[in-house]
Amino acid sequence: MSDKLTQETINKQVWKACDTFRGTLDAGQYKDYILTMLFVKYISDVNAEKKEEYSKKYNGDEERIERALKHERFILPAMSSFDHIYENRGADNLGEVINIALDNIQEANHSKLDGVFRNIDFNSESNLGETKDRNRRLGHLLTDLAVLDLSPSNLVGNDVIGDSYEYLISNFAAGAGKKAGEFYTASEVSQLLAKLVEPKEGNRISDPTCGSGSLLLKAAKEVGSTNVSLYGQEVNGSTYALARMNMFLHEMDNARIEWGDTINNPKLTENDALMKFDVVVANPPFSLDKWGAENATADKYQRFHRGVPPKSKGDYAFITHMIETLNEHGRAGVVLPHGVLFRGSSEGKIRKQLIDENLLKAVIGLPANLFFGTGIPASILVFDKNKGKNTDVLFIDSSNEYESGKNQNRLRTEDIQKIYATYKNWEEIEKYSHIASLDEIKENEYNLNIPRYVDTFEEEEPVDIAATQTEIKELKSKIAEVEKQMDTYLTELGF
């Protein structure tokens, strides 16, 4: 029987480590400490195993060993390893020891990890408590992680650590309430979206609101090859750091993740223009208020030539950005609230132009309560800049096909497969999907509300009035007999 660590074993141990912070911080905060230290433990164990291999190869020649290690995926300074931190777990300045170790890791791996740890402070009194309490908590965390040997040779499969990271992020999201939507999209929704945009080898794939990077990684996994280029931007500093570490743990070292506001300060640019992508996916914040409408008309990239969305609802700002970053054959998939399908005013004008430009390919209605932090049903819009002469739009209503959960619903494998198969085969299924012509959409005044196109109304069984009347007469007769019998019993009892 193998003694190698499985993902389940790692998941259980690291989840146990979370007990250190439960009741002290909410999941949206303590996730950063847990995931950062897991990251350090992993790269430390990888480094230690590599060092041992080179030691055998070069007969303990320290100079040659160090030179060889500098050609590995990352450099781990001597005073930055997990073992060094663990040995100092009793130090009065433990938080500072960890911070220094993280700074050194960033500096030594400038091109891959620069700035990754800038938003996390293991010496924070406001988050981790006064010195005594802080040191106790950090000591427990280090002890819980120390029992795990995360050396590659001790893991079952190459994806174990990356998948454990995803598992933890998912569980943190489940406990983070409304904040969860800021860094995580439900795994099944990400999987569906990745399938719908059909990424291929060699593609440039982007997520302008990438959160912890899970959706980007799902798109890469859909390709089944590392021959893809991943790009993302994230506005939240700590979530940006998670995305960078997440990419590294999934061996997507060359992924370019930027920190900043995509709408007001897009960072994915080249030659002073927006980068162009084969695939763009996103789950942007729903109906974002104060998204930057006041600056839209002066946008240097001219993204809002179709119109400026209302200042209190940024949904079409993200749609517009995504479309403007597609190349000539690019595909985009975005998760949004149903309001984008039918709201009027400036949104209606932008929607009309997108349809007239033959960019919209499909509208998919999802079940309610799939997302962390909101119970409202959402939709997926798929755009394609290479639709050709086909101006039809596919509508799918999958709102009633899901697995019900106590706190959250989820798409089952068969639900995902049915949606994708219907999309891929471009088929109409009664009470499930409909292919609408451009004329039909125009007749509906460019309103994309799904019930206008997919009739899910269930007709009631016709009532046989004559048979029902006969049944009523029979029931009345039986009731009369029972009442007569009851009177007889009551008389015998003296009532």
C-alpha cells in the first residue's frame, strides 16, 4: 500500500490547520494566511528534494548544488524555507520572521513572484492579535503544516497540490458569505463556462476579473495541454496574490496576472493598445455601482463607442471591455445577472448594437443559488466574433436542472453536459432550448429575456367534468353513510 500523500489527506490536514483562525478572523481574511503558508511549505519541500537529488549527483559539492538549484523553477533563499520558519516558531518576533522570509522569496524570484506577498502581514496585530496570541496562532499553523511532506515524490499525481489549493479556496468561499464572490466562481459554473468558449491549444486566454484564477485554470484544463497563454487582472490585492500563487502551483508559471481595476486602469496592454485574445472569460461583480462611468467617454482605448452603461450598473462595461479585447476570431463567455437581458435605456442600446453586429451567439439561463454571496439566478452570455453569416442566437433555459443543496445549489455533471451538448449541436429541445432568428429578436425589441424564447410552461391535465361530478356524488353518498353510522354509535353510547 502506498504511503504517498493523497489530495484527501492534504485537504483534511490543511483544513484542520484552519481551526487556528476560526473565531478570530472570518474566512475571507484567514484564507490568505493559510494559503500563503501552504505555498511556502510546498516550494520548500520541492526545493529540499531537488537539493538532495543534486547532492547525490554532485557528491555533496555545495557550489555545484547551488548553481544547479538556480536553474530550477524558483530560488529559495536559505533563511526563507518553511523549515527555517518552523525552527523559529518559538521566537518572540515570529510574525516578523515570516514576513522577512516572504520578502526574500519575492526578491529572489522577481520575474515570477514579485509583489505576491505585499498585501499580507504575518505580524499584523489588528488581524492576528497581540504578540502572545499572534505567536501562539502562528505556531499552531506551522505545527499543523509541518507534518505534511509535500515533496513531489511523496505526492500521488502532479496536480495534487494545485487541486488542494482549489479545494481550500472553494471551502473558504463557502464560509466567506458575500465576500466569496470577490475571489471564487463555483467550480461547476467555471467548468461549464470553460467548455462553452471552446479553448484550443496555442490560444491566448484572458479573464479581466480573474479572482483567485480558478476560471482561467479551468479554461486551461479544458484544453488538456499547457500550450496556452493565460492572462488575468484582479482589483483586490490579496486575491491577486492568491491568483499568482494558484498559477504557480498549477505549473502555469508564465501566466501574466496584473493587479488593478480592469475598467479604469486596464493593465493587459501591448504597444499602448489593449491586448487581443482568442478567448475571454469572466464572472465580474454583478451590477457594480460606481464602476467609472464618469471617465468612460474619455477612455483612451475607446471601449465605449457603443454607449456608456449607467453609472450604477457596470455589467455592460465589463461586456464591452471583453469584446474589445477579442481578436478577429475570438470567443467570450461571461456570467451576469438576468437584468442585462432586458433592461432598457443605455443598456438596451448597447445590447441592440451587439446583436446587430452579430456578436451574440448564445444566452443560457442558470438555476438560482449557484453563486457564493447571492441567491439570484444568473445567465451566461456567449459572444463570437467569427459567427459568419449565421445571425441566429441560441437560448437555453437550464434553470430547473440542478442538484439542490442546503446552502447552495450546484450543477451536476449531467447538467453541464446537457447544456454544452445542446450548444455544441446547436439544437432545439422542447421546453429547454430555442434557436431564435434575428427577426424574432427584433420582434421582441431586442429583449433577450429567456421566457420570450423558451416556453417552459407545463400544461395541466384536462379535467373530465362529467367523471368528476360522478365522483363527487359517490363521495357525498359515502359521507352520508358514515355520518349515519356515527349517529347510531353515539346513540348507543348515550349521547
